[in-house]
Amino acid sequence: MDNLREVQQMANRLMGEEFTFTAFGKTHTLSGNNLGYSFKFDNARRRLGCCNYRTKTISLSKHLCLVNL
């Protein structure tokens, strides 16, 4: 289960990263955490991941993460 813990830590670290972009002459900085997104594992067997825009959740299949690590 250490591998899943590492995947979760990596996902949380990536969501905390700030990305800077320029649009319409203004510079903006965003991160997944600032936008209210969270990460979790799910029990899916046929897809690796999912982004639910309504609940602002990004999930990965626990089963497929374990098989592919």
C-alpha cells in the first residue's frame, strides 16, 4: 500500500503546484487546490481516472494503480 500512498502524495503535490499563464494581456496563476479540486481513489476497473467537474474531484482507479506500479 506504500505505492498508493506515494501516488496520493504525488497527486496532492501536483494539485498544489502553481501554473502561470497569460490571457488578454494579464498574467494569472492557478493551482488545483486554489480552484477547490480534491483527489481520491475509486473502485473503477475499466478506466484509469476520472475528473468530475461538478464535485471538483479527480479520481484514479485503486485497482489499476496497483497493477501498473
